[in-house]
Amino acid sequence: MDTEQLAALARALDGDDPLVGLDAVVRLRGEAERAEAVLVRRARNQGATWARIAEVLGVSKQAIHKKYGGRGLLRNQK
């Protein structure tokens, strides 16, 4: 999703129709989850530890490892 699409979704949050806003929230949440997964994979590929990634995300090391460690995204990483 490009920045124009993200901006349009963000504008929908302030619109008059709360259902349109809720749809935008769902779509933004999905995009944020996708971006997080990509960035976690990139961070691991560049040598970041699970502990450091967890610290940046404000969660426990166990939580982030559980969420991303078993997906096969990072199979050969420590």
C-alpha cells in the first residue's frame, strides 16, 4: 500500500460516517501488521536480537518470538 492510500485511510477516520472510519481502521491495522512482520524479518536478517526487537515494540521477548519466530520467516535465525 502506498502513502497516498494510507493517507486516504487516515482521512477516513475523521469523516462523518463511523462505519467508513471503522473499515479504515481494519485496513490500517492489517497494513501495520504486514509492515511490522516485514521490519521484524529485516531486523533479524541484519542481526538484531529478539530482545532488542521486543524492546523497540514495547513487548516481551517471548511475545515477539512467539508471534514471529515460528512462522518460517526466520527459520535459520537465532
